[in-house]
Amino acid sequence: MIAIRRLSAWTCRLGATCVVALYALCAWADNGTSESQEAVAHESAPLAYFLRSKGPAAHPVLRLDWILTAICCFVCLAIAVMLIIAMFRRRKQQDPRALTSKGGVSFVYVGTAISTVALLGIGVYMLMVLAEVADPPRTPALTVTVTAYDWWWKVDYGDGPTHFTTANELHIPVGVPVLVQLKSADVIHAFWVPELSGKTQTIPGVVNRQWIQADRPGVFRGQCTQYCGLQHAHMAFEVYAEPQAEFERWMTAQRAPAPAPSTVQAVRGAKLFEERCAGCHTVRGSPAAGVQAPDLTHVLSRRLIAAGTVVNTPDNLMNWVQHVQEIKPGTLMPDMKLTPAEAGDLSAYLAALR
Ligand code: HEC
Ligand SMILES: [Cu+2]
């Protein structure tokens, strides 16, 4: 009896050590990567779903993660320890022709009972977490519509004359619940901002709902989490949680149409854009009204382009336009063949879309 008690204490201690080690490993990976990937996604890579939750829709999920991990570690260890004991504690030799063997069956009953209770408990706890995060604590302060495309995200704000569209970037006011209506334009994707909420699928023909809330200002990385084809891994986005005033300034700036091109070069660039890009892209305030690609009215205001793949600098932008298929092979924009003069004109036009 004493031996068993000592053994179970030892197993518990080892389980706890495993969980702590796992946590340390996550923290280490998190630090290492955020330094080396500074250029791509500051403070948000990797997704850190085992480390931080920054809002009420994510806190219960993080707690669930760790409790389940602890239980799983404990079960693995307990089984390993019992196996080892079984290997070393042989029974007395028996007559090999004997038909009956005694003892040991009670372990089956005890094991089944413990597993049943544990699994039922976990099931109930999971349902409680689901209920806890199903609805926001109060009426959402804002509703946005996010539509998933192969392989980027369209974000729509407001309707009627105040409506505007952006891509791969979700701005929200801090400290209030925001309702995200989720749609898909093609296949099944899934919306996930680990620090702000659990995962929700986007399904063609269905409008799903997920609420998010950030307790503090910050940038939170999101990722498509349902395999959707070749560039699924490059289908990220960022959520910017901002104080109300800053958020409203951003909205006002985004609502404005693009200014008319002001230099001769930019006018040439605008014409080129209409001929070569307008079939897919929209620039409000110009005749370009394509719908199958990101709205570029304020493309320069975005930190990243191509669904989190490229940092948005003037050089990277023109490199993207001309070498899309090298940067994001298979994506639904073709490489644009431009002469150096055309690239200069287009660049001058795009530079005003901020
Ligand atoms: C056949 C349709 C098509 C044409 C034509 C096209 N694009 Fe695109 N473009 C796309 C798609 C689709 C994406 C999204 C790619 C992704 O992220 O996977 C995109 C993305 C972009 C982006 C990144 C936007 C962001 O916020 O992530 C820029 C900039 C861009 N295109 C510029 C241009 C320019 C300039 C032209 C014309 C020279 C052009 N595109 C022509 C389909 C097109
Ligand atoms: Cu995907």
C-alpha cells in the first residue's frame, strides 16, 4: 500500500514536471521565433496558442488546453509506470496446462471505472467551456464580415454609404466584444486568432459567427486553420486592437476613396492599372471595380500584404506584382509582365493608395 502511494506521488510529480517542461519549451520557441521573424510578424509568431490569451473568448480555451495537457501527460506516465512494474513483477510459475489463472481482473474494473469517470469529467468540462465562449457577455459593439478566399481574407465594415473593404487586416476597438460574421467564397477555411478566440469554420453558403475581444491594445496574428489548398500556410491575417479614438481615425481614413493621380507618371500608372489589374482589383474613386481580389484603395496602409506573406514596402510591393508566382506559387494572381518604365508608372500610382 505504501509502495503504491509512493508510486502515485512520484507519478504526479513527474506529470507536473512534464507540463512545466512543455510550457518552458513553448516559451523558448516563442522567443526564438519572434526575434528571427521580426521582419514578418512582430510579437505574433508563432501563434502562441499555448502561452497567451488576451481576451475573454480565449481565456477559458487556454485553461482547457493546459488542463487537458496535464491530464494526458499524467495518464501516459501512469500507464508507462504500470507497464514497467508489470514487466519486473512476474507471477510465480504456474502449471502451463492449468485452465484457470487467478488475480489481476480487478485492475480491469478499476481501470475502466477511472477512465470512464475521467472521460465523462473532461466531456462535461469541455461543454462548459463551449458554453462559456459561445456568446459575448454583452451586445457586440461592432459587427464585421470576414470572407475567406483561396488564399486571403476579405474584411467588410459597415453598410450603405459607410461601407468599405480591406484585406487580411482586422481593426477592432479594444475592450469591447466584436462580432465576426464568417463566410467563404470558395472552399472550407477556418478563422482562428488563438490569443483572442477558438477556431470557427467558414463554409460556402453558410454564415458562421465568432466573437472576439481584446483586453489590451496590440497586434494578434490569425491563421486559416482548415487545410484549403496549396497556399493554406500563407493564409494569415492580423487583428489590430486599438483605443476607440484611434480605431475611429482608422475607419475614417479607410472610408475615403483613393485620391485622383496627381503626377503625369501616376496618371500613366492609373491607366495601366485599369488595363491590367482592374479585372480583379477594386480601387474606390477609380473605375477599377474587380471583386475577386483584395481591395487596393488603401493598400499602403497595410503592414503586410499577400495574407501575411510579405512585409509591405514599396520594393516588396513591386516585387510581388511582378513575381507573384515565385513568392506565393499557385496563388490566383498571375505574374504581371511589366517593362521597367511601366513598373515605375504603376509604382507611382500605387504610392498614393495609402
Ligand atoms: C487574375 C486576377 C488578378 C489580376 C489581373 C491582378 N491581381 Fe493582384 N491579386 C489577385 C489575388 C487573387 C490576390 C490575393 C493573393 C493572395 O494573397 O493569395 C492579389 C493580391 C494583390 C496584392 C496584395 C494585396 C494585399 O493587401 O494583400 C497587390 C498589391 C496586388 N495584387 C496588385 C496587383 C496589381 C498592381 C495588378 C496589376 C498589375 C494585379 N494585382 C493584377 C488577383 C489579381
Ligand atoms: Cu486554409
